[in-house]
Amino acid sequence: MKKIGVILSGCGVYDGSEIHEAVLTLLAISRSGAQSVCFAPDKQQVDVINHLTGEAMTETRNVLIEAARITRGEIRPLA
């Protein structure tokens, strides 16, 4: 089976991979008969955004862990 790599960067329209775009990309790869293999950088996000207010938050999040939300854990570190 053909494998296609997909690089994600977190999870969220303002501070990471846009969920709809990522899911539709993964669906298109699957429907084409290929297998997606997802990767993300294992590092802290530069900015964390409150999606209710659009304002920056002071907390930190890991890009790889956030991207794993989209892939339900099926993801590998980029480096």
C-alpha cells in the first residue's frame, strides 16, 4: 500500500493545524487507497490561543500532543 506523509502542527485554527482541513486531507488519502502517516514537531507551541475570545493565553502546549488529537494518537515525532 502506498504511504503518504502528512505533517501537522498542533490543533486549532488559530494556533495549529485547522481540524477540517487536516481531517479532509486524511480522508482523501484514505479514499485514494493510500495510507497516511502523520508527523508533528515535538516542541512547545510559540502561542496558545483561547478559541472563545481569540486572545493569547499564558499556558504552554506541546505541538505533537495537540496534533495527536486529530489523529487519535496515530502520530510520530517529526525529528
